[in-house]
Amino acid sequence: MNRTLNERVKSIRIHVGLPKTFWADVVSTTAYLINQGPSIFIGFKIPEEE
């Protein structure tokens, strides 16, 4: 999960053009988005459906 998070954070930060000072904010937002998406562990449902 750490590698996935780090890769997504780096991609988002570079794509949007944010300086490294916003790294913590991008990590928080990315973790939130990952946690809100469908998960194989709960049958590809989103957490609100569980």
C-alpha cells in the first residue's frame, strides 16, 4: 500500500504542478480517495455499500 500511495502522490503532485511543500496535503487527499474507492476485499463495493 505504501508504494501505491507514494506513486499516486507523486503522479498527482507532478500532474497538477504543486511544489513539494504540498506533499502532506496530497498524501491525505490520495489516501482518502483510495479508501473511498471500490475494494476487492468487500466484493468491489464502496465502503458506504457495506
